[in-house]
Amino acid sequence: YIQKFFVKAFWSSEKGLRHVQKINDKFNRNKRVELTAIGKSNATVRLYWAPDMVHSKDICLYNQGMYTFLPTIWSGRPLTLTESACFFNGDPYCEFQLEWQISNRLGEFFSRFFTPGAMLREMILEMEKDKQLLEGKYEEVTGLNVELNRRVRQLEAIQETGKAILSILELDQLLTVIMSILANVCKINRAVIMLVNSQDNSLEFVHGIGFEGEMPQSIKKYRVSLTKVNNILARVANTGKSEYIPEVTSSKLNRENVILVEGKPTSVYVAPLITRSKVIGVIATDAVDGRGVPLETRETLELFTPQIAIAIENARLYRNLKDRMEELKRSHALLSRMDKFSFLGDIAARLAHEIKNPLTAIGTFIQMLPRKFDDEEFRNQFYELAMEEIQRINNLITELLDLVKTKKPHFEFASIHDLIDKMILLISPRSKGKQVELVKDYDLALDQIWLDPEKFKQIILNILSNAIDFTPQGGKITVITGPSSDNGTRKGITLKISDNGPGIPEAMQDKIFDPYFTTKHKSDLHSGTGLGLFIAHQNVLDHGGSIEVESKHNEGTTFHIFLPTDPPS
């Protein structure tokens, strides 16, 4: 304001032209201004235009007008301007001849003496107007800041609600978190959430806050039929539109309603919970201080209800899914038991048939024994046959017992090589009887892993026993161990058990782990029910491992077993 006052009171055309030149030199890149001559009553101004700028005659006319009326800024008279050269007519620049009148000294003295007073009064009026304008702007900015802070709180609450939707799927916990957020952001003191029960077409209470002490049982058990359109809760659920009753006492609400009796509200606001164009419930809040539910609370709640509805619907879907999963799990367990009983029944029938044959042979010899008791050759033959058939029955029963052992694996940190050596020692009488050489090639860099010792020994025993049965007299069985990985993802140990027997026909290799499948001849002493490799396969799976077979005709068979170093989860 002081600068403006001095400009108006003490300015002159000469000073104005010099300042215009300084301002142009500092801020304008389109032209350069040159004062070629300046005196007390005249001046010559040249404008040099930048060659790379697009210009028109209009720019020249604009500058002529600016220079002509420059003195009017400080209440002076316009200048007289004559164009002596024009860039747009082919000249190298635009040139203006400027002239102005010189006031007589006495008039100029009195003018400068009295002008500051008038200018000062004018400045004061402008300052008052600016002050009022600034006060209005300040109030406007203050209001905008208040609104901005409110919106920020709303956005923060939406963010928190979004986190709840993503992270909380238990309905009771979710409703508690939502109510806590609304209490902090929407300034809700008391509220209830009612959800639609589609089975009886009603609204039922599911959650509430703000009641003194424990939630009244009458409110916990409260439900209202959706057919009662006179009830504000049912009406909002039917229409999908919010309702606000600022004065409960002067409204048509039922005074005997449980919520009104227990809560004694002075005003009530009810908003629908809508998701996928379907009302799933309502949320109601009230005020008890006579000032009503604030507009800010209603607006914020209106903003949040879609988020709340989505969260509740997700939680209900999760609960339904969880219930169905539990039901499916129970059904699966029942089916497993039924399958097991059916499987064992089939095994029992096969075992009865397998045991009947050796018992028949033994019975036949027993019937003949009284008549041929003195026949030593007959007695020796009977003894040898009876022992073979009893051993076959024992093998059948052993495999059945191995199969029905369904206890969960018990993992412990143990030496895999010590367990293999024990099983080799156990079957050594059979291997020595056939003069089969057992070769061990252990990599002791990885010796101890997590495993179930009993199940692991059963794996080794069944495969080694199978190898001895098929290895010819004087043959060889090789057991090799070493660190490995399962498709490059899990670290573990690989066990290879190889024999040089006749091999397994290619057509049968996909079936060797099936129950009941066997390639052994029924007359073989060690023939079984075809459960040995099936049990070994199941035990490997219990360890989280894998087992594969590789076999070539007349070259032998190799079983590749992979066991992870860590127990399965």
C-alpha cells in the first residue's frame, strides 16, 4: 500500500518509462526495449522483437496503447504517441515518438502538496475492503480445513474398515472392530446391528455397543418381522433407504418397543446394509442428550455402510464355507472308514481263500498220518510240507497286520543307515540260503534325517524281501544312499535298492504298488497277498517322499526312494 501511495503521489512520465524498460528487460523474452532519447516532455522508444517468436500487428497496437495510457496509473494524462517505424511494415524495429505536457511549477507544487491526502484516503478505503475480503477468505479457508479434516477422518476410517474386511473373517470379531472404528470416527455412542434371517424373513440382533453394563437380554433376543412396515428397522430393510427421526417423542414409533424401552433415545437414525443390490441388514444409532444425531455422523455412517455390508457378507460366507468344510471333512472321514472296512473285508475274503489252501493240504496229510505213521519217508515229507504251509500262513497274517497298523507316523531324528543294516541282518538267513550277495554303498555325508523308524524299516524289509524272492541263486542286491532333491525344491536323501533278477514286465510296472497285485507264483513259499509293495508305498507317502521303479527285462529292477530331510507338516 505504501508503494502504491508513492507511485500515485510522486510518479512522472519520465520515471514510468524507465521502470517499464527495467521490468521488460527482467521478465520479457519476446522483445527488447530501448530508450534512445528521453527528456522532460518527450522520449523515443524502440521495440526489438525476438525473431523466433510468432508476432502480429496486434501486439504492436497493444504496446502503443500501453505506452499511451501509462500516466493514468498515477492519475496523469495520456501521452501523445506517433509511430515512426514498424517492424510489421518491414522495419528492423517498432519506434514510438512520445510527448507529454509539462505542468506549471506552481500547479505542480500544489498538486503534489494536496494529492497525498486524497491518495491516502483512497488507500485507507482500499485497505478496509481488502481487510474484509481477507477476513472472508480466512473464514472460508478455516471452514475448508475443518471439512478437509473431517474427510481425512472418514478416509482413515474407510481404510481401517478395508483392513478389517481383508484380515478378519470371524463375524463376532469383525463386528467388534467395525463398531470400535465407527465410535471413534463417527462419534457414535450407541448403536445396534440387525441382520436379515432369510429362514423366517426377519431382522435379528447380532451386535451392539453403548449400553450401560452388559447388553440387556431383551435386546439380544430382539427380532422383528420384515412384514411389519410400521417398524422403522423393518421399513428401512424393505426400502433400502435411510431414515432419521430427530424427535422420538413426537414420532409415530411404538413406545413399547424393546429398544425404545431399554435405550430411551431422543432421536434415531437407521441406515441399510446393502451389498450386491441386496439388503442384508440395518445399523441403527441414536442420541440421548436431546441434540439429535449429528449430520456429520449420519453422512459418515452413510458412507461406511457399503463397506460394513461387504465385510459382514464376507464373514457370513466364510462361516458357511467353514461349516460346509467341517461337514465335508466329517463325511470324508466316514467314507474313509467305510472304504477301509470294505477294503479289509476284501482282504479278509482273499486271506480266507489263501489260508484255506495250505490248511487243506495239512489236513489231508493229518488224515493220512494214522495209517502211514510208521512210514518215515511219509513223515519227513509231511513235516516239510506242513512247515512250508505254516510259514505261508504266517506270511499272510504278517502282511495283514502290517496293513491294519494305521497309527500316525511318529517322527524322530534317526540314522537311516543303522536302520537299513538292521533289516539286512534280519533277512540275511534268506539271502545266504540263496547265496545272494548284499552290497552296501552308503554316502555318510547325510546320515540322520527325520523319519518314523518302524515305518521306514517296513519299507526296507518289504522291498529287500521282494528283491531276494526274484534274485536268482548266486545273484546280487545293491543298496545305495546319497543326498538328493525332489525336483530341485526339497532337500533329502535318495535310496536305491537294485537286484539282477528277471525284471518286471513293462505292462505290469504301473500296477506293482496296487493292493493285491503280485507276480509271485502261488506255489512259492513266500508268495503273499500282493500287499508288500503297497504298504511300502503308503509308508513312503507318510514320510512326504516318493517311490519309483525302474526295470528292464533280464537285467533287474531298481527302486528309487526319496525321503525329505524334514518331516512333512
